[in-house]
Amino acid sequence: MESINVLLVDDNTTFLRVTTQFLEAHDAANMTVIGTANRGEQALEQVEELQPQVILIDLAMPGMPGLEAIPHLRRMMPDVGIIALTMMNTSSFRQAALDAGADEFIPKSAMRTALLPAITRLVERGRAARAEPVAPTTDTKETTIVAAPRQILVMEDDAHLRRLYGKALRAKGYEVHTAATMQEARNFLESSRFDIMLCDIHMGTERGTDILSEYADQLVTSGTQVVMVSGQARYREMCEELGADFFLEKPISIGVLVALVDRLTARHR
């Protein structure tokens, strides 16, 4: 049986040792821990050289935490399986890890029963994807299809954040339009279709949530995915009830934002 190569990332040396022993003790799983790292930066340095099939990474570490490292790891190795580990078993941590690019979220308290099946699922999924046949083509002419850039609308009344979000997303190849006021956002929505709308809740004296109500039918019909943003977590439930696809709490990690947009656009390709 082909060995499954695993990279462990955690700042607790005891955890690294015990988890290594746990994984490699199961002969049927045939797992090998090919490397360990005690912070996110070290994982980024090792991952391309080691080429693991699965990365187990703690979400909270000194320096670069797992939530910040995951988007970088995902960009460096798009097909690697990433399992987020944490002592904090909350829905907000789970959603943040998945939004950042993790494939699985496992509380450390559940590792003994949940970890091996999760690793096996990811590896089997990767093997199945590699084994998928490529449909033959009868056309002998070589055709290159260039996809149109994905359209992003950023509604944010903070000029610094508008520039920051726009710069990061444009660097990834997205076409970004920014609105500093609700009226500017309405003008964009009246004239264009967007793949994703990033919407701050507090837009001056107005509320970004009003856009969800005003353009509810249009957003659904056009397939626009809505990401609401606020510095106050208490708005999460309200945004979900209004039909928002995701809620991000400020301050937003740029890596998390870009990873979420990548995942949302990939889902609709």
C-alpha cells in the first residue's frame, strides 16, 4: 500500500511527538510523518520541499497562526489536503478555518476517532481526482479559451480598507469595483452583474444590509454571492437570515479574504 505522507504543524512539541506516534502506530493506515513545524512560517518553508499529501495544522500558534498560514499553503499546493486542528471547538472557528481553505476541521478532543478517517477521505479524494479520465477531443485545431475575469464589488466606506481589499483581489486577477457609499453601490448593481459582493454593514449613516433587502431578487437571479463584513459578531445571524452567503468579522486577514473569494468563485466555475 502506498504510504500517506503527513506534515504536522503545531507549537506544542509534546503534541507533535504524540500525534506522530499515533499516526505511525496504525499500520493499516500506512502513514508517515515526513516533517514537523512549530509555526506557520516554518510550514511554508518546508511544504514545497516535502510535498506532503496531508497537512495537519493548529489554528492558534505564535507568529503566523494556522488561520493565516492556510491560505498561503493552499496557494502553494492547491491539491494538498489540509486539516485544521484546534482546542477551540466553536462554529466561528470552524467557519473561519473552512473559509481560509481548510478541507476538514477537527477539534483536538475528537482526534482519536475523527483524524484517521478524515486523512483517508482526503487522500482517496485526491487519488480519485488524479484518476479521472480526460475527455478526448476530435477537434485537431488548438483552441485557447480565455475566461473573463471574475467581477467583484467591494462596498466599504473606509478608504484604506477599500484600497487594501481592491489591491489584494486585483493581484489575484479579479476585476474589482469599489463603492464608498450606498448610492455608488446601487449604481453598480443597476448597471452590472457581479460574481461576489463584499459588503460592509456600516456604510456611513446607512446600513449595508439594506442592499440585501433592496436587491434580493436580483442577487439571487444573477448568482451573486454576498459576503457581509462587520467588526461586530452580533450581526452574523441577522446577515444569514437576510440571505448573505458568508459573514466575516473585522479585522479581516487579507489571506483569509482572498482564499474565501477564490473558493467561492471556484465553486461557481
